[in-house]
Amino acid sequence: MTALVLGVLLAASVVVIALLRRRMRAQAHSLRGSAEAERAQQYAVHQADRARSMEEWRAERAALMSAVSESGGQLEQARAAVQASDARAEQALAQQASAERELTAIRAARAAAEAEVRLLKKRLEEVEDAVPPTARASTPAVPRELPLGRDSAADSVVDGADLGPLVVRAASVRGARHREDREHRRDAVQLRLAAGFGAPVLLSAVAAGDPDALLSQSGATAACRTLVTQLSSGANLFTNGPFAEDDDPSIGPALRSVLAGVANSVRLVARANTAGVVTARDDAHVTTSLYGLLSELGDRRERRHLVFGIGDVALLRLRVEGEPGNAPRWTTLVTPDPALASRRLPGVAPDGSDIVRLRVVTRPGDVLVLASGPMAQLLGREEVAEWFARRWHGRQPFLTTFLSDVNANIADKGGDRSLVCLWDHGHAAALTGAGAARWS
């Protein structure tokens, strides 16, 4: 009975288990179907989303490509616009440069025209101011006769140079008395660069021949020419150079040696020109005063000079004293001792006691004048001195103008007018015109 019950229970259990298994299989099958349906649905949704995304991407890509294409066209337009703008800018710059060149040319032409107007005004003033208004006029300045005699020289000579900051003019004009008497000019002037001093040095010389000596013009010319040679060959005699302090013991002997050499040359001229012609002592026919002026070249705040010589020649300086607006005034720096004024070449004292020498210093704006006696006397007259100061201070005349100034129709004692003028500008940059050579 018990076994039967157990068998029934076992069979029932088997049936129940089989039913449960079937149910579980059915549920699993149903779940798989549901899962597959759900996966299919999700896949369909994913495919739809993907298709939509692809469509959106394609649309965006097409829009982007369209925008890029449109922006590319705009970029090309922008590039073309930039190129056109650059071309217009270059054209404008070229036009501006051309306008600036034209403006520069106009300004240069205007400056040239203004300079020419100033020059014409200055020349007009010079013509109107040809003679000091308070000075008594002399006979016409143009000679009416040529001189007689084998020692005769040109009526007038002029020379000059623009040596950077130092400008020099020299002139010698036959006096009115000599012109009237048909006598020749007896003075001479000389401008040279003396070598042998380490750097070039300007030598200015004025020789005033004795008006009563037969061949003094030849003596004056020979004295000027020989002075250059004697200085260059005797440069080594100046131990510390020609511009040393006044107490330099070598200056005096060196100058005595130089002037003794010049005196010998003048004697030789006398021997050569008077042989068989005159019976008096030869030296008396070539007597002449001689003064030399050595000047430093180059840019300098203070320029040193050495004046030396024998006889009747003077050194004057034109300078503005005190305030810059003051009128320039003449100052006489060297006048021969009356006891020595009659001493002339070719006579030189063995001890050099008849040699006059002075160390002079000029500053920018000064005018230094080495003049023969008659010209120095002319500059000593107040109304005439003011006229020369007005014409020469702050400017350096052309050679022809300078000669015209020296030959001005002013009544005087009629002696020859000879002088050398130096304009000290200090530095070449102070010159308004083009300076010539610059020396250091």
C-alpha cells in the first residue's frame, strides 16, 4: 500500500515536473520571442535613427559644402579686392612720391630764386654803396694811361681762396698818384701754402716797394716769392712750430734766417736788373717792406697766426666786441715802430732787431687784415673804416668785388693799396656756401 502510494506520488511528481518543464520551456520560448521582437524593434528604431542621422549629416554636409563654396567665392572676391586696394595704394604712393619730388623741386627752385634775389639785392647795395657817402671822391678809378719803365707791373692784381673755414682774399692796386704820373705799381701780394710744418700752413705776404726806388716793384715781387721758399726750407728751424708761445727761443733766429735769405734774393734781383744801367748802389733801387702772416688751417675755436716782417706794413683786426648786435670795430694790432719804419729789405740787422713779430689769435667771426701803409691809413679814417667794415664783416666778397672795394674811388694820398684779408669762420659748417679744401 505504501509502495503504491509512493509510486503514485512519484508518478504524479514526474507528471508535475514534466508539466513544469513544459511550462518553463513555453515561457522561455515566449521570452525569447519577446526579446527578439524587442531587439527587432530596437534595431528598426536604431536603423531609423541612423538613417535620419545620415540624412541630417548629408544635409549638413551639403549646407557646409555650399557655405564653403560660397565662402571660397567670397575669399576670392576679398583677395581680388585686397589686390585692387594694394594697387590703388601703390598708385597713391607713387603719386605722393611724384608730388613730393615736384614739391622738393619747387622748394629748391624757390630757394634758388630767393638766393638769387638776395644776391641781386646785395649787388644792388654794393653798387649803391660803391663809395663811402661821407668820403670825398677821387679821380676815376680806371687808369687812363699805362705806366712807363721796364720794371712796370699790372695796374691791379687780385687773388684768393676758400680754404674751408678760412677764407682769404688779396689785392694790390696802383695808387692814384702813380696813375696820374704814369708810374707803375710798386707793391706785391702773395698767397701760398707753406710746407714743412707737419700740416699745410697759409702764408699771406704783402710787400710795399719804396715809391722812390727805381726797381722796387721787382724787389717786392722777389721778396714775396722767395719768402715761400725760405719758409718751407727753413721750417725745421722752428723747434716747436711757427705758432709756439712768444717765449720760444727758436722763433727769433728762425725768422732772422728766413728774412736774411729773402734779403739775399732781393740783392740778386738788384744786381741782375741794374747792371750797366745805374751807377748808384744797387741795393737802394730795390728796397721794399715785407710782412708775412702764417695762419693755421682747419676747423678751430681759436686760430693762431704769426705776423712778422720788416718795414711799413700794418696788421688790423675787425671784430664785434661785447653784445652780438654791436657794430664791428677795427683794432690795429701791429704798427711799425717809427724808428724802424724806414728799415727795409734787403737790409736786415744781424741781430734781427729790426724784425717785427707778433703772435695773434682770432676767433670765429674775426677779419684779419695785413695792409700796406697807404691802405692802413685809409682804414684808419673813421668814415672809410665804417664803410669797409660794413662791406667785409660777416661775408667774404667775390674776387672782383673785393678788388672793386680796394679800388674804391676814395680820395687819399695816392699811394698803392695792397692788403690781404682773412675771414675766420671757426668751423666749415658755419659757411653758407660751399667751402673748398679742408685741412686738418
